[in-house]
Amino acid sequence: MEPTRPPADSVAILGCGAAGLSCALWLKHLGFRPVLIDPGAAPGGQLLRLDRVNRWVLGLPGQTGPELAARYAGHVRDEGIEPWLGRRVVAVAAAGGGFRLDLDGPAGRENLSVRALVVATGLRPRSREVLDPIPGGGAAHESGRVSYFPLDHLDPALAQPGLRAAVLGGGDNAYCTALDLAGRAAQVHLLLRGQPRAQARFQAEVRALAGRGGLAEHPGATLDAFQITTDGIAIDFHREGRQHHIEVDRIFVRAGLVPNTDFPAALGPLARLDLDAEGYVRVDAQRRASQPGVYAIGDVANPALPAVVAAIADGAMAARTLALDLTAPSPPTSP
């Protein structure tokens, strides 16, 4: 028996960040029924954790990330699109010219049939995989004294006055974290495996502060071991032939971001997507992925510009492409 064909106007969007919300809005106005799916409790993706005031998104000055997320989510809901939150996709299979999705959520197991899939799963910070290869790294991670999100140091609970902190990384996020902490912490150690990759102005600010004490920059450092102490974490490292030992209250890992593309085999066509060497989904200029009926948008497919404005544009582009693909006349079949 032929499988039931999914509704012609239904599209699943995996991820409720700026890209997914933008795609849903455009699809709705192009005559489709978008279904936004996200395991989180609220729409907004990484915006929910970006508490700095926006100076980059045109026309919305003074908004924090959570405020932008609420504005975007409110717009989508005003258009009658209610995100499916708290749901995780556990299986995907091709079915009847589209896809069948199995979801786990608040109501238990749910099924959904759609014509197309849009991957908007975004990025995540490199986390315990940075520490695990180092002796004691797993214990450091489990101690609850290590944090990974680029701006989590702005939480007052994580950066109390008098803090002794280590920042691991050599890019902009690492240097900005060190600068932010330096105004409050008693001592900040910036540990880099190689040479700095941060913008020259951030490097200059760090070195100016380092000259006054309270902030130490350690380029070319090799981490040897972590050890949990009675009041923090001890770090052994060496650089330039010398051994060093420091003790800190908290570690801020700033080792970059990676795309959320660890799709298990049960996700069928998603597990077979063509990825680049860094794990980003390869797409064409119109945001089509390598598997028919699958599209990818936002940070998960755009390593060149991981930004809100690019994500919003990507969502619109994929919606237009998808609408053209799904409404194009079918080619004639051979007799």
C-alpha cells in the first residue's frame, strides 16, 4: 500500500532561533503551515543568553538578546504560529514524498508528517570535549566550577568580587571575557594554547591591564592537569620550558562554537547530510541541503557570519526556495 502523502502545505522547522522564526513567518505568508520544533522552554535560541545590549541589529537599539527573542517570538505568535516547545525529534523517515517525524515531548510520543524539513539547530560552545583529554579535566567539568557559554561570565553569580578566574582560549570571546572579569575579579589568568587570534584592540587592552597586575596573559600554554581543591581548582601548565601552578575559583572555557549537527542514525536523512570539515551543513546558494526536501539555515550552515541579521535573511531565503520547490510542476513520468 502506498504511504499516506503528508499535507502539501506542512513544513517542519527544527530550531526556534532567529533563523527558524524568520523562516516560519515567511512560509506562513507564502501559503504554508510551518511547524516550529524546539527542545527548549522558550523560542529564541542563543538570543536567550545574550544579555549585552544590541548595537548591531538595525532599527532595534538598546534591546538585549532576550528582548529581541521576545519581540521575534511575539511577531510569529501574532501571525498564528505557535511553536512546539519542549519537544525533541527522535526519529525521521522518508514517507510518501515527504517525511515522518517522531517526537518526544510533554505529552509523550507524537508523530508529524511534513513535506519538507528545515534545519535551524544553530551552534553550541565547545564544552567538556576541551577538558576531557587533560588529566583531571572530567572532574573539573563535574565540579560545577566550569562554564562555557561566551557571555555566562556576565551573570553576577559567576563573577563575584574577589574571584580568581582562568579563561581558556585565544579568540575575541576569550579576550573579552578576561577584560570583563578584570574589573571585578581579584586575579584573571588568560591561557592560550598558541598565539592570540583576537582583534588587535582587545589584545592591546588586555596587555595594558596586565601591566597593572590582576590580569596575566599566558600565550603558548600547554595544560598538564586539573585538580579539585578544597576551595577551587588547581591548574598545572607549562610554557616556554617553565612549569606553572595556579589555583582558581572558576574556569571560563572560550574554545569556540561548533554546529549542532551530531545527528544520530535514527534521524535518517539528517544523519546523511553532507557536512564540511568543521561540521557545518553544506547548502547551495538557495539554502538547499544535500538530501532532497531538506534545507539548512542560520548558524548551522553559515560559518562566515554567525549573526542575527544573517539568520533572519537565511530564513527568508529558504522559505522562498522551499515554496518554489514544492509548487513547481512535477516532471512527466516515463510511460
